Amino acid sequence: MRYLAKMKAKAIYTMGGHHPNVRITTAFRQDLNLILALASDITLWTTPIPHIIPRTPDYTAFCDSCSYGAGGYCPELGFMWHFFWPKPVINQCGDVDVPFQETSNTHINLLEYASILITYAIAQRILRDDSTLATHSYPTLRVHTDNTTAQCWTYKAASSVDRGAKDLARINCALQLGASLGLHAVHIKGEDNFIADDISRITNDLHVLSQLQTLTHRHAALQNCKLYPVPRNLSLLLCGLLSSTMDRQTVTWRKVERRLIPDCAFFKNGRDLLD
């Protein structure tokens, strides 16, 4: 299998005959090794039927992102979250000018995709900590986003030419691998996603709680939602991947005990992304 994978990779890499002596890059070799590791366990390639068939979701969540922060909420699981993105200087999102702090130079599509993954990870963590909240063995979470690219990347980012999308796709795979909670992302009009938009645009990191309290009084959907922290390991990984282009980290992945584990210099606070 390893020989066939290498031969196929070389055939693809030299397509057209322009580079007959080209060598497989380190990153490409790592991807091939990861595919081989996953292929060695057939149970990793199965998906519960409740995660596939169209049906009413067990939980519905909403998320949004702007150039300097992101946020979301899920009324059924009673949580809301907010996160400030890393702070490089240049804003390429075309979103808003933020005079009070530096903004991310990461494209808004990536930030929107990351907000979907954060929402999903928090829902997973809550259900892991309190299994009585699960309606059955394989519940599903429907996450609403007003970014069509992020919605598409939830399913197809691995085939994207965007390096950042591929990085986030690996996080997506790591979160969903063997998880009892399914993820479905759907598009919602921006004007209908105003609550998540309000949460994402909290401006002062010193007064997040007070601003969220104001939003709770303003929006009835948030009245039973409590602020839930973004899992620290996930936030460390996202900060490393979504930092400025000059400082962006390279992450390799490996399979350990039926899980995908990030392996990089800055990720030192444990192995589980939900911790």
C-alpha cells in the first residue's frame, strides 16, 4: 500500500511531464503517511447513520466572525462564546477599521470557518462533560454561518488550494474523528445572524462579561446561555495557524489511539483539542 501511494503521488506530482525528476515534498510525504495510518484502522472510516441522513438536528447553533473577534451561541446547550483573534497589524478582511487594537490579517473566510469549528468543539466538550444532555447516542449539531465559503469548507476544505483552509480542515477531521456528535453547517443570511454578529464584535477584552450581559438583556435567545471558554488547546492551535503569514506555524499530525494529534513546537499544553 505504501509503494502504491508513493507511485500515485509521483504520477500526480509529475503530471504533464514537466518535472520528471521531481521529489515528493516533506509536507506531501507527511500527508501520505497520515493517510496510511488512518487506512490501517477500518473503524476510522465509518460514520454513524444519524450523522448522514437529513433530519431535524438535536442542537442548533449560530456563529460569526469579524476581523478582530468571533463569537457564537447554542440555546439548546445553553452556551455562548467569544474569542479575540491574534493581532498582526494589517487588515485584509475589508471588514471594519478597529482603532482600539490591531486586527488579524487572515482572510475573513478562514476566520468564519474557524468560528464554526470552535462552536462545534465547545458543544462536543459540553456533551462530553455531561452526557445526560445528549438526546441519543449520535446527536447532531447544526451550525449556522453567514459565510458561504466557510459553510462549503466544512465539507470540502481538504481539497482547497488555500493553505489555511487545509490546516483548519485537519482540525475539523481531528474533532470529528470518532466523535458521537455530528456536525452540519448551513448558510444563514447575514441580517438573520445578528445575535452572533453582536457577540463577535465585542470590542474590549477587559469588559467581555459586562458586554455579554448587555447582549443577554437585549436578545431573548441568550437569556439561558452562559459564557463558555474556548478549549485552551484548540485556541493555542488556532492562534498558531491564523497568525500573520511571517509567524504562521507548520503543524504535522499523527494518529495516536484512534485520534489525530497535532505535533508542533508551540502546542505544549496537552494532546486533546477539547482540553
